[in-house]
Amino acid sequence: MTVALIGFALVLILVLLRMPIVFAMGLVGTLGYAYERGGSIFDTRGLNASLSMVGRQITDTAQDYGLSVVPLFILMGLFVNKGGMARELYAVSNAFLGHFRGGIAMATVAACGGFSAICGSSLATAATMSKVAMPQMRRYGYSDELSTASIAAGGTLGILIPPSVILVIYGLLTETSIGKLFMAGIIPGAMGILFYLFAVRWTVFRNPDSGPAGERSSWMERLVALRSVWAVLLLFFLVIGGLYGVLDVHPLNLTFSPTEAAGMGAMGAFLIALSRGGLTLASTFEVLKETAFTASALFAVLIGAQIFSNFVNLAGLPEALIGLVTAYDVPNFVVILMILGIYIVLGCVFESLSMLLLTVPIFFPLITQLGYDPIWFGIVVVVVTEISLITPPVGLNVFILKGVVGDVSTGTIFRGVTPFWVVDIIRLALIVTIPWLVLVLPDQMGALGH
């Protein structure tokens, strides 16, 4: 256990020294594995065993069919962006909410939730919606704090509302049903939207000038806006309906695995973008290139995390944690609070995927040993990860937004997101204390035989 904790500390130190997380985890995992096998990092037998493990891990990851779902969902999100569907979602939300004080920021949050349902990436959601919503909010005199905060916070919904790349990777790491994880994310995702709307209202209640009311749309304008989102609804219904067997009726009889659902979603998004003139040969190539780069980066981090996980497991850290909890008879709820505290602290240093890959192999055996549902734990981890996306000093969504907007300081954005991560803490507390909120839909899914 001591060796594993030293390894964990070394990863943290290397990350703080600006070494990329994939190299930090890979290097410490390789040397730690060699030490455990040979008693020294210079022992030939240990080094040979470690290098063999690294090669095998790279090969297994490259050949894992289940991981093909990741680039397909990324591809779908990029085609969705090219198809202009984010603008349509924003137009609908603004038509119904824009006339309220703070309504355009509320519309931004709602549009982020809708875009998340066909994108699956927090960073893509934040980057896309910043281009769509920021000009409109500035037109009506919204404060930079509220404008950027609503986009940054709304963007975090991309990793929870299905389809979610983070949930896919969690499911593959823990051998948990991806379909049930997607279903489990619906209610917490909807809670996130509602809580963020409350955060907007609270902000404009304290400072009415931060979010002036916009123009009221007529019912005819609202109906026209609703008609424009047919492509979004069709794509969501295709992916989620096929995944959960909704389309398994005569004459369609369609049921998709997660990989097949991602493939159908990517093809559907491509056809929609193509039909709208959003794609040229050059832009299609750019989408494919960006998908390849993003997926490669994700796979590299995944390989590094698995190498580190093999070292941690060989060193016996998960078993040692279980032994400590058993020996000292620590209440289960206290263990959960300690784990959440660790996640919140790590969220100040790591970005979301790295934090997930680094910690789940350590905590998952302990959670299952204590009798907690792995689907519930997956959603809890993702919600904590959402919080880390908008909290200082890392707050990856904040820095993505800073890069897109440019003329707003990170300090301004961090001040604006404070009410949003406060309501996120409240949402996390509800999910932890009332697991039914997470498990009711997956349980119903199991009862229906899907």
C-alpha cells in the first residue's frame, strides 16, 4: 500500500510540474510495476515484465471493439455542430424564455442541455454555445459574469446527459451496462438544468442589471422555432430509441448496441449536416481529422491510466483500502463522503477524464465491496467531475470559454460560476442521499427486459 501511495503522490507531483497526465501515469505505472515484479526498478526481470505489460495494454486497447463507440460519438457531435443544430436549440429556448429577466442566460442553459443530448462532450458544448449565445447576451447588456457562467456551467451537462463519452468510458472500465448508465443520467441531468436555471434567477435577483429582460416572442414565432428542431429530436430518438428498444416494433424491429447506436447517430448527423449544406469536402476532412486527434488523445490517456491501474492493483491498494475500512469499522456513508472529498480536491488539479481514469480503478472495488450500486457510483463520479469543470484553479470549461471569448478574464468567469457550482453541490448531496433519483429509470429498464 505504501508503494502505491508513493506512486499516486508522484503522479500528482509530475502533473503539478506540467508533465502531461498520460506520461505521468504511464511512467509511474511502468516503473512501479517493474518495482513490484522485481523488487527494484533496475531489476531486469521486473523491467521485462513491466514492458511486456505495457505492450500488451497498448495492443488490447487498440483492439478493443467496445472502445469504437468513443470516436463515433465524437464524430456525431462534430457533425451536429456543422449542421447548425445548436443555433436551432438556442432559438427555441430563447423564444420561450428570453423575455424573462435573465431569460437569455436561462435559454442558454436549456439549449446546452438539449445540445448535450446529441453531442456527449462538455468541452464541445461549451465551445459551441459560446459562439451562439454570447453575442445575443451582449446585445441585451448582460454582464460578462452571468453570460460566461451560464455557458460554462451549461456546458458541463455534456458529460452526463446521454449519450456521454465519460459514461461510456466508465462503463468500459467497470464492465457496467452503458445503456443503464445512460438511462441513469437522465434525471440527474434534468436536475442539473433546473438547478442552473435557479442559479440564473438567483444571480439576477441579487443584481437585476446583470440580466435584463429580452423581447417577448409571439406564439407563432415559438411554433416556427419548434418546427426547426425536428432534426435534433429525430437524431436523439434514433440513438436513444434504438439503444433502449423503443424502435423494436414492426416493421422497424431495430435494436442497437451502444456501438451501433453511436454509428447510426454519426451517420444521421452526417446526413443532416449534408442536407443543410453545412459540409464541404474540406470541412468533412476537418471533422474526420479532429475526430481522429480527439479520439487518439482519449485513447492515450486511457492507456496511461490502465498502466497505472495495473501497478496500483499489483501493489494491492484497493485490497488495502477495503481492509482498512473493515478493520476500523468505518460507516459506509463516511467512506462515501471521504471519496467525494478526494474527488473535489483532485478536481482542482486534474481535468475530468484524467481524474476518472486515475481514481475509478482504486475506488470501484471498495464501492462494490461496500454494496453500493456501480451505476449509482458512476453517476456520482460524473456529477463530481461536472463540478470540477467549473471550479478553480483548473476549471477546464472556464479555460475553453476564455479561449473562445478572449476578452473576458478567467477571474470574471470564476466569479460568475459560483452560484452554479453551489447548486451543483446541492444536487450532488441529493443524489448521494437519495439513490432512487439515479436508479429508478435503470431499474424500470431492467424490469422491461431491455
